[in-house]
Amino acid sequence: MTAPDLIARFDASRESLTRVLSEALGGCDDGELFVEFGQSEGLVFDNGRLKAGNFSTEQGFGLRAVAGETSAYAHSGELSVAALKRAADAVGAVRHGHGGSYAAAPPGTNRHLYGEDNPIGAPSFEDKVRLLERIDAYARGRDSRVRQVTATLGASWQVVEILRADGQVLRDVRPLVRINVAIVVGDGDRQETGSYGMGGRKGFGEFITPESWRFAADEALRQALVNLEAVPAPAGTFDIVLGPGWPGVMLHEAVGHGLEGDFNRKKTSAFAGLMGERVAARGVTIVDDGTLAERRGSLTVDDEGTPTQQTVLIEDGRLVGYMQDRQNARLMGMAPTGNGRRQSYAHAPMPRMTNTYMLAGGHDPAEIIASVKDGIYAVSFGGGQVDITSGKFVFNCTEAYRIRDGKKAEPLKGANLIGNGPEALKRVTMVGNDLELDRGVGMCGKNGQGVPVGVGQPTLRMNQVTVGGTGVA
């Protein structure tokens, strides 16, 4: 399917729409018409059968008017001038008596970080079901202790066009796929789980080769069997080694959200007012980068039309940048960074992460583990919670091990890392040379909106972190 011309779907010319928009946003500081067409498909194969399958198509627009610190937003699934005029009436009150000067448009870009092909149609629905059946059979045949296999495929295709009151149009076509395998193993009354996922802004091709999906199933099974042998994690304070890749989700939650512009402008972040100050140990550099080709969190332009970029947030331990959308950047006297994101046309944009990760250091991962006499090695995380204002976090480890005398020892169950984001960064003493990004499965929620993101980090050591557990130290 060729990506549609969305503005042409209205019952009026682009010039007519621009006139309505110009009148609606007159006296405003900023605003835009965001038009979206999207398709998505998801299949769930569970307990040896196709348990769920869904396909959806949606389209609509959102109209935003920004005046000072206030913004108004209206949306509709009807692409018509009448609907646009109703939306204009709804957001018009925000400009009353404001007398602002409409902001300059975002700079253009010829960069393309991903293709425009719709990934939903290939392979066919029938071939996808057969693939899920093969994954299920393969995983069950690997070990007699496998009790449940859940394999899922998901794909989406989003076309967006942004029309500004000055007549500029910005456009992006965004494919996205994901594959996930989750396995439950059991021994007597005890059951444990493991999972592995992968994806990105591309077609299914590389993810559905036999080598790829078998690796995913093997990894899910390996993690589940490790957890089947795990002993209760001890409670106390330990030196911690975090593995590379997905454990970067802790940085995303405990640090990343606190570096989004809106929280800092409102001074509700634990990092507010600390620009230029040391907020992490030397050697810690954290960036948000929306320009990585075909990565899950990447965008050619954000949902305000600003080209994404690599934004250095913390450099060698010092706070040097925030992630900004247009409104918060203007109010803080800073430049937009391409981090204005929204879940869909029914949502207003706000500062959000793209791919957030810590840069590599100089230590060999084996050296880092060998440096710990008695500690915890956290390889993978599940759920977590963070309080933006205080920076306090709790994260559950889905794969972890005890470190004894510099060597990885018994696997642990029920380990929770507890701490404060800014304080935890100051406890980093060794940063590995093995930077990895996650495999393309991240999803971030904020103010009721979910968007795809990426995380990553190298192996790193953090001294004296609180561990919640039920075992004996």
C-alpha cells in the first residue's frame, strides 16, 4: 500500500485548510494541525492455538493552539473543513488577549531513518500463524519442563502530516514490528518464566528467519530454566553489576524522565535547577538519540515536525541538557531537541524520550565482575516504578545472580533494586566497553500516553545499592 496523501483526504484544498488554520492560530505562539493515518495488527499464539488476532485502521486530526504556558487541543476522526472549524472554535479561547507572535517552523530535513513500506502485509496472515505454530512446537520440543509458550507478532504503520499556519507541511511514514516469545517452565509445584523480544522500524524479514526466531525461543527458555534454579535474593546493601543492553531501562525510568523539559520547567524534577552541576560519577555520559537508523525509538521528525538529534544529557557526570518539545524549549529559552511526541492524533505532544542510553567506558565486563567480592549481577529487568519529583525508584530483576569472590554464582529470584536516580548515578564506579542497545521492545508511558522507545548501556558497577529480597545474605 502506498502511503496516502492525508491533507488531500480533506474535503477542501490545502490552501483552504491553511486559511482556516491561520485564522485559528492568529495571536498564538505556536500550534499545528497534526493528521494521522494508522494501521496495526497483532497476533497472540498461546497454549497451542491462536488465542487473539486483531487488525485496526484509524485516521484523524488533532489541532493544537499554544499561547504562553497554556495549550488547547481538539481532535476528530473526521477529515473535513467542518470538523476543523469546530476544533478551531474549541481551541480559540487560549489566544484571547494573548497577542503572541507565531513561532518559526522547524527546519526541514532530507534524512530518512527507515523505509516507508507497510510491514503488515508481508508475510501473509496465514504465514504468520504458521510461524507462530513453529515457534510453539520448537520451544515445547526443547525441554520437557516447558508448560506454556506464548508467541506474539505485532506490526504497525503510521503516516503523519503536520500542517502549520504558515503553510509548511512536514511528513513522516513510520513502520514498526515486534516479535516476542515467553515461556513458562515447571518442576513439581514450582513454575518460572522467561522471555525474549526483538523488533524495530523495518519489516519482519530479519526477525522471522529460522536462526532468529529459534534464538529468541532459546533465550526465553534459558532465562526460564535459570529462574527455575534460582534461590531467594538476599535483602541488604550490595555492590551491583548491571549487564549491558536492556538494563538501561533503569536509566530510562530513574534518570531519563527527570531530564524531560516539562518536569524541569515546572521544577518538579529531582534534576531541576542543576544544569551544569555534577549529578553523576565521572565517566558517566548519557544521551538521547532519535537518529539511529531503524531503531524502535527513532523518528525522522518528531510529532511537531522537528528533526530528531542526538542530545547529550549528562556529560562526564555533569548535567548539560534536557529533552525538549517546542513549547517547553521556548519557555525555557532553549532550542527544541526533536523530543515532542504523542501517542496518536488524539493526544497533544509533550517531551518524551527516543533512544536513551549510556555511552561506553574503558573497562572489560569480566574485569567489572571480578572486582566485586560480594554483590549482585542484574542481567535483565521487568517492571519498575519511579517518582519523578524525588527520583526514588524500585526495579524488579527478571534475571540476576549472586557475585561471590569476583565470580558469577547462583541465580537469584525476587531481587529488587531500590534507590534514588541522581544518587545512584553517583555510585557508578566502573563503566564497561560493551555498549549494547535493547533488541527493540521498549514502550514508555507518560500522562496516559504510550510511545515506542529504545534503551541501552554498557556493563557497569554501582557501589552500595539497596536490594530488596526475601533470602538470607
